[in-house]
Amino acid sequence: MAPEIGRVYARRRSGKAEVVRVTAVVGEWVEFAYLHGSARSLRLGSGTCKARNFAAAGWSLVQERGDYSDLDGAVRFDTYEVRDTGGSPILRCSAKRAAFYLRKGYAAEVAPGVLQFTDTQTEDRLRALYLGAFSDFFLAVKNDRCVCCGAATNLTRHHVVPKRHKWRVPHPWRSCLSNVLFLCGPCHTLYEGTPEPDPPGGDWRAYVRAWRDHFVGTLAPRFMPPGWDIISVRNFAALEDETR
């Protein structure tokens, strides 16, 4: 993609999107002015990029308009419905996980956005870990709105147990957590502005549930995925057996 003078381009970030208007193309360099972005970008006012790197840097053409706030927040990826070998839907997964299943040959795409396990090995493992109970939570789309207020734009990924504290949950129990929920920017800022809890040490389950209770008590979320809990795996013995 060759950037054109006067056209508007955007790229997504995990927080504020960046939107620029190309003001000049001089030799191998593209010059642009920021229309929307972080406070730092707007203070800079302008920037440059090599023309050959422009598309690779994530810039794509957008329509010019007065408000670009709908581009803010986490990049939302498609999710995939996953069916068991008998054809019954059992869960939804991320595009990254879907690519892994396809690459390994564990599943085949039977319709746009729909995978089906090709053998029972992976399916049986999941049934063992979750005791065969694939609740509504497993099939819910979880990245489409703020779990607190229901906003559908400017979404961010919130880690219930903050990443800087996750080391307190030992392996292999970290993989037991459903730790990411989606919050809009204002709700996320509101939560981050509250004092952190002081969870008890020792038992990892009590530790992560204290973070869960703090989050729910602070924001009183009204749009939580059905059946969500911070601990998703139910069969701890099965998980422990896999690590031996």
C-alpha cells in the first residue's frame, strides 16, 4: 500500500488508536499529522515513517470523520465455535487457539468460523479437565462488550489477577484461571483508581478468589459472561497428572 497525500490512516493499539493524515511524501519518507491518539502523540503533533514500512507498521486507510474513538481499545479478534467429534458445539476459542488446532490437525474448519475436532484426544482431555460440564460460559462471546456497563467500544483487556501478581499462583494452577475480562476504558480507569486488595497468602485458590471478589465488589458488573468464575478448571487432579 502506497500512502497518499491528504488521505487518513489508522492503526489499532491496546489503548488509544492512532489516526494520522499524510501531509507529504518526500523520497522514501512519509510525513503525517496526528488527528487522534495518545496524549504523547498529540503533543508531538506529527511524525515520519519510511514509505516501505508504512503498511507493515499497521497503518490502513480509513474514512475521514470527526470522531475516531470507536477505534480505541483492544483489537477485537474473531472467535470460533468448536464442536466435538459428534458435531455438538462445546466451546468458543480465540483465533490464535483456532490456528493452533488447525495447524496441529486437531480440528478442521467445517464452516466459516466453525471448527470440529477430528479425533477425540483433545476433546477427551477437555472433558477430563472440566468434568464434561461445558456451561454457557464456554460458548459465550466474551470480547464484545464491557462486563461492567455494556459499552461495545474502547474495550480493554482486564486481568482480574494482575499480571504483575500472577507469579503468586504456582504452576500448573495458573492454567486453571479464566483471568481476562473486557472493560471499556472509563470503567477500567475507575477500577485501577481504587486501592488494591491485600489477598491472603498460602492457598492459591483463596488468593485468586479474593481478587475476583474485589473486582466484583468494586464495579458491580452487570454484563458478565454467564457462568464465569476466576477458576475454570474443575478437575485439578487431571491437570496435575499431565505435569508428571
